[in-house]
Amino acid sequence: MLEATLSDSYWHKSHFLKFRACWELSWLVYHSQIQGPSFDQNRESLNLEEEAGLLSRVFFFWVLPVLQQGYTGYLALHSLPEIHSKLRPETLRQKLLAAWIARDKPIKKWTLPFVLLHSFRYAFLSPIAPRLSLIVFRYLQPIFIGIAIDFVRDSSSGKGSYLVGYATVIYMGLAVSAAIYQHRINQLQIMIRGGMISLVHNHSLKVPAMSSDSSEALALVGSDIESIESTGEILHETWAQLFEVIIGTFMLAARVGWLAFLPLIIIFGEAHYFRILILALKY
């Protein structure tokens, strides 16, 4: 009798939790879409991303009206929505010029990187959270594979349904984290490129006509700015991959012991050897 009562109580509680989860998920989807974008060609200063809801930003549903417009008709300049407010040329020009005027003098090697970092500090910091999330989901994969192997060895444990849930969370998290991270990196590159072009243009207007050369400004806008705009991605990939190497090495050390550090020894040894070789060839 007691077992039957406990079984019924557990059944009702389980179904109540499932119903609550479905209700809250439906509420989240509804409120994320009710604030979503509406593609109206007659509205000015419309930005689809800024007006989009939470799920629309995460899964990039705000792009669908533009894609639908391009698929059913044609895209003209007047029919495109306004770009994000933080990516507008006047905003980028104002921020970077203000930071450049307030810079420390004289100009040193690290003056420009510090000015860019100060001007677009929030854009530099925004990819950190999705990159950390990407690292977490990436290193949950070997843990999930270990659980799946244990399930194959002992299929009577009844954890098959949980494996499906684990896999869904991990790989959805990987996809969403990578998409958000790359989106913010792209925004950072656009901001650096737009700000640098404004800075070069402002400087070229103040150079005396006798000492100026239009080809120099075009060269700066062309090749040099293309190399500068990738500094944000290089910066974030450097600390993230270093963090991944540390986590991966310790996870491997938990399995194979001190042999986990052998690949690092080989890598550093080869790097030192090639450094000596390059110096010998140089001199």
C-alpha cells in the first residue's frame, strides 16, 4: 500500500514537472517572438537585431525577414534595414577620434592597440562569455562519450533517455556558443575596420598638401587595416586555446598520468630547435 502511494505521488510529481517545463518553454518562446522583428520598408532607423527577442538573437531568427525579402523579390539599398547602432560610422568615428585625441604622448608602439581597446572595450569583452561557453561544451564531449561507453557496456542501467538529453544539450550548446562567438567577433572586426578608416581619413585631411600622398592613405586603408582588424580574433583565440590546452592536459593526465605532458615537451622542444635553426640561417 505504501509503495503504491509513493509510486502515485512520484508519477503525479513527474508529470507536473514536465507540464511546468513545457509551459515555461512556451512562455519563453512566445515572449521572445512577440518582441521580434517586423520587416517594414517604410520605417526608418529600423534595426532588426536590436528589436529582436532573446531566442531570435540566439538563433538568428531576425535575419529571416531579410532572407525572405531577397528570396521573393530583390534587395535594394532603400529596402535594407538599418545597421546596428554601435556599428554606425558616425558612432565609430566619434569614439575612436575622442580616444585618439586623449592618448598619451609621444606616440609609442602600443599606443594604437591601447586606443582601440579603450574605444571598443565592450566589444572586446563581449566574445569572452560565448568563448568560455564553447570551451565548456567542447570539453563536456569526452565526458559524454565516457558515459555512453559505460551505457553500452551495461545497457540495463536504463540511462538511454538521459544520453539523448545530454547529447542534445551539449551539441546545441556547441552550435549556439560558436554562432554567438563568431557573430560578436565579426562585429568587433567591423568596428575596428570602421574606426581605423575614420582615423586614417581624419589624419589625411590634416596633413599638408605638399607632404601628402593619396596612395599612402589608400595603402593604409587597404592592406594595413585588413591586418589590424583581425587582432581582436587573434587576441581571443590566443587566451582561449591556451586555456583549452591547460584543461585538455589535466583531463588527459587524469587518465594516463605523466604521459599527458609528453606532447607539450615535444612541441616546446621542436619550437626551440626551429628557433635555433632560423637564427643560424639568418646569420
